[in-house]
Amino acid sequence: MVDGIMINIDNSAKEKIRELLKNNNQAIAFRIGISSGGCVGYKVNFILAEKITEKDETIDIEGMTIVVDRKSAKIIDGATLSFKKELMEEKFVLDIPEIHSQCSCGKSFSF
């Protein structure tokens, strides 16, 4: 919970985040962010964080730290993070309830 913002993280995402953090000695958290870009307005970014700032909100889940900047936290309220393994790719997927449209490639959205 981030100041009233709920982010659900399923087991597939927890396992992958745990693996990524274990394999990167400099990472202290997993960061989820929303930025301008893509075909229709916004895109989701997932990176390993080496620092946490005063503008970040943190979520501690099962010994892992998830970091979300305050602006992004407002957008992803109620979202569910999962990790999908498909034939040609593996990727994190953030299902955001407030999305109104998504580009055909699925990489950007508007709300």
C-alpha cells in the first residue's frame, strides 16, 4: 500500500523480482514508473533501482522493496503486476484498471 495506493503483485512477478535482485548486487529495489512516450501517450518502465529518493514511495513485500515515484503511484492505483513467459519473450505486465486505450503493440497506453 502506498499512501492509499494499492499495487497487487502476483507470484510470478515476485519470483522474477526476487531473482533479478539476487543477481544484481548493486540493486536495492525494483522500480515501477510511468513516463510519457509510446504511440498513445504513456508507457510503463521497470528497472532495478540502486537508490531511493525522498520523492519515492516504497512497498516492502516478502523481503523485497518495490519503489514507485509519487506521480506514477497515482496512476497505478489498483494495478496488478505479473510476469509473463510467452513463446518469443518474457516480460513484466502491469494491468492498470484506468487504461482507456492501448496501442496495437501493447507497449503504451492512455487513460
